[in-house]
Amino acid sequence: MVRQGKAAWLAHDLTHRGVTAWLLSALLVAFYLVLYYTALFDRAARAIGLDSKWTFYGILYSLAIVLGGIYVLRKYRHNRYQVVRTAVVMFVQVILAFSIPEILQFVHQPEYYFSYFWPLKFDYWTPETIFRFPLGYILYSFLGSLLLVPLLGIFFGKRWYCSWVCGCGGLANTAGDPLRHLTSKSSASWKFERISIYTVLAVCLTLTALLFVSWGIRTRDPALEQFVDGFQSVYAFLVVAMLSGVVGAGLYPLGGTRIWCRNFCPMAALLGLVQKFGRFRITVKENMCISCGLCSKYCEMGIDVRSYAQANLSFTRASCVGCGLCAEVCPRGVLRLENIRLRHPQQLALIHISPATTRSRTAAI
Ligand code: SF4
Ligand code: SF4
């Protein structure tokens, strides 16, 4: 169906950084600031019979994923990978990330999110949290982070988590789908991503180590305890509230849907490292690419997929979340997401092709 008139203008303006996109972004940023730093949503939640603003937010978030998921299911109904992936993401959000934590609270058990693991949920590995939870939860948390996450990462790449389970990826791939092309493909954004994501991971690892050290010698060193408490507060403010919420979701209409996942998420950083040595790759059919650029345009992680296709190079990139949209939009069926046991070094590009390299290659062709 071709949209006409004002509806078409509005859709284009919203998805191409027009005035309405800027207004929507300002509204989303304001929403997150009010949510985090005022009691307004607490009062609103209680007025409608909910226990806190986080339940209210959980309902809104789940609704966005469910409604966006229905839109995506319809849009990609011919593609089994997209249909199953979207259905799983909707299920995980509604059941694991919303209903079960709510039910646990209702029956006076500690609230726990079974779809989130350290280091994304860094507070699940703080001494205070660990000793607050029953043994079964602690085992689940440690086995999940140390065994389940890396093992599945080796076999299936980071896509099993970033595109099938995580709520951040879930929102990006459902409600955020019309904005996915806004992710920057510039050389500067690629360089920034490589520095920022590993910096956040290093800070997260340091904080976790310090929390345990400070807990171990707590009674003897109050100065260290004070420093670590301050460090934790700064991390919670900067990384958890600002980067994942205000920037990550607030700037969807301007910078695309994976700002957080691409640049700041410590879980994505760890899984990316695992992915580079695991089985996941995107295979390229040789001499089929017509250089239309749709794969690069719709890559939500800003990867220049076309450059690999033009060079007949199958590839594994640490940042690829395995959303499968590059394969979906390719008119020639050039790309395929695979988990392979053996790699042929000449066929598989483990190196990054930077946007600068791409430009010179393209020019030379
Ligand atoms: S390379 Fe393809 S599968 Fe990977 S993030 Fe980009 S669009 Fe998704
Ligand atoms: S969408 Fe397909 S044909 Fe177009 S540039 Fe990418 S790989 Fe080549």
C-alpha cells in the first residue's frame, strides 16, 4: 500500500531525521529523565493501581515490543528466521522480563530478571545482591554468565542473545525497525565504536573486581569502600541511566536503534570477542553482488556489508548482532547467516574492512 499526502510526509519526516523526528527524540529524552529523576511516574502508576513506576515502564516497554513485533511479523512474514526470532523476542520480554519479575514480587520473593546476565546487569554480581538472593538464583546467574552466554556465543554467535533474548535488542528489532537505517556508517562512528565499547567493558570489569575487593576488606578500609560506592554510583548514572536509557533509546529517531548495543553495551563487547572465535559468520555467494548497497543501508550496526559482498569475502564481525536483515533485503540472495564448524582462512575475513578501505575499493572497481 502506498501512503499518500500528510501520512506519507509524516512517515518520511519521522524516519529521515525531519522536524518530527527531532521532536520525538526530545520527547523520549525528556521521558527518560522524568522517569529516572522524578516521582511523577510513581504517582501516575499508583493512581492507576500499579505498585511503582518501574511496573508502569515495564508495561510500556513490553507493549512497544509486542506492537512493534506484530508490525515486524507482518512485514517479514515470508522470512522464517525473522518470524521465529521476533516471536521469541516478544515471548522473552513478556514472560521473562516482565511477568515473572512481577509475579515474584507479588509472592514476596526477590525480583529477578532471568533474561539478563552480568555484565549487562552488572548489579547481579555485586556482593550485596548475591547475598540477597537464594542460592538457586546465584547459581543461575554465575552459570549463565560464565557458561551459558559464552558457550552459546561460540556456537551461534552473539545473535542468540543480542537479537533473540535481550530487551534492548528486542526493542530495536521491533518498534525500532523503521529507524534501523539511521545508524551511522561513517568511518568516525566505526572508530568511536571500537574505543567506546571496550572502554565500558573495562570499566565494568574493574568495578566488579573492586566491589569484591572492597567487600572482602570492608571493615579495614572505609576509604576504599567510599571510593567504590562512588564509582558504582557514577557507573549506574552514566552507563545504566544515561547511555542505555536516555541516549540509547532517546536518540532512536536520530541515530538509529542500536546506539547502546553498538557503542556501550559491555555484554555486546564480551559476546563480540567470543563471536570472533566462534562458528557464526555471514557467507557471501561469489560474484553475485550488484552493489546496490541495501545490505549496508539496513545494517543496524553500521557494518558496510556491501564491501564484503563486493570482495567475495565471507565475514565475522564482532559487532554483528545477527539480525539477518542484510540477508533479508538483498535482492540477489548473496548473504547467508551460518554457524560453521571449520573456517577456511582464505574465504573468511576476520579483519575489519573500514569505511575508508571500502571507498577506495569501490572506486577501484
Ligand atoms: S551484518 Fe547483517 S546480520 Fe549483522 S547486524 Fe548487520 S544487518 Fe544484522
Ligand atoms: S544487498 Fe546484496 S546485491 Fe546489494 S550490495 Fe548487498 S550483497 Fe550486494
